[in-house]
Amino acid sequence: MEGEDEIIISGAYKDFKKELRYGLASADDAEVAKVLGAVCDAIEPYAFAFSGINVPGIKAYAKPSGTGLKAVADFLKNNPQAGIKEKLKSFCPVPELMPAAESCFFNLLMSEAKVSFRMGDSIAKPSIAPSKEEAGDVIFFVGKYKSWISIKKLGLEGAKEYEVSAVLAGITHTATNKAFDLSGVQKDDALVSKATSGKRRAYGNLSDALNIILPELKNDRLADAYVICKTFEAIGFKPYASPEMLSSAHPDIKPPKVRGRKPKA
């Protein structure tokens, strides 16, 4: 793909409308990471809103007693998993949307506690001001920077809400992970492994893992966000929108490919 380096997100569907183009001619890796974070901030709420779950209900429920990661861990420890799941099920029109409700719940729980878990405005805002990219009858994302190219699009004629959710979630998933890659963050994967090794997918285990990483965080928003995000993922939860949150309810939506070498069966 020829042309200059740029990041574009454009499209208009119901109350979603974005017409953003970031020219990256003078940007370095860290600045591109900030732009990707800004893209996530702009579209992720709509990925959840169009998924079919009751986002206002989840937002009203996701209220930790205080701020900081300890407040998140305490909420999960003090509320039995069965109780949380029952509450989240009430926000799902069908049980198969529970993964979307869980991702949204963790996302809003940490946002309410003012915990950063991905690149975005809570960590750093880009200095590049976007220009206007006219929205057509398609949701369109292009990320082109050096050797990296990502293109995602969805024609909106006859599109269903969950399909719009899926394309926005796919952009969020890509942008979240590429932002970490470009940010220059020190990836303390050893700490993530120490906190999550041997733990199955359960809210109580997630709380325990968060309490393990808590005293070892560096008071650096970016470095800590990476560890927090990857701790959630290693336990089996993504605290950001991703296509796989829709895969059970909508089998035509494929989860993102596993990065790196697949583990042996």
C-alpha cells in the first residue's frame, strides 16, 4: 500500500459519527501510540453500546468503593462470583452475550476506579490534531505506519448493530495492542506470569492476581497499564472491546488470531 503514513477512522451509524484523519509524517513511535489510544477512546464506547448489552445498567453496577487497583480487586473479592454473574446476566438479552457484558463491566469498573489499562487520554494525549475525513456509507479504519498496515471496513447499507459493534471492537483490539508495541513501554511479562500462573478463569483468581501485582507496580501509568491489562488477559478476561466478546452470540464474528506461536495441544 503506497501513500503517506496515516491513521483514519471514519463512519456514521445512528449516534456514532467519527471523521478523523491523523497524518503521521512527523510522528515517532510514541506519538503514533498516543494516536491509537485516542482512537480507542473515541470508538470503544460504541463497540459496547451496539453489542446488544445494557451498558447503562452495567455502568450503574460497576461502582467500586474508592479509586485505584486495590478498589477493583476488593470489589471482586467482596462480591461473590455467582452474584456478579447473575447481575451481569440481567444486562444480557441472551446468555451468549455474557463475554461482552464481562468486558464492559471490567472496562467500566476500572474506569470508575481511575485505573489505566490501555493507551488513551488517561495516560497521554497526542500532540497531532486530526483533520476531517468525510464519513461515507462505510465504517473505515486504516492504520499505516512504517511497515505496519491495518485496514478494517464495514459497509453500512443493511448493517446490523452487532456487525457495527464487531468492526469497532476489532479496531479497538488492534489499536490497543499496537499502541503497547509502539509506546516503548517496559513489558514486565515476568510479573504478569508470576501473578497469574496456574490460575483458572475466575473473578476471585483475578482479584488475587491483581493483589499480587499491586505492590510491584511502578507508579508509571503506561508501564502499570500494560501489566494490569495483560494480567486480566492471562486470567481470561479482556477489559477492552474485542470481536471475541461477540463470537458466542454471533458465530459469524471471528475472534482475533492469537499473536505469536500457537501453544502445543
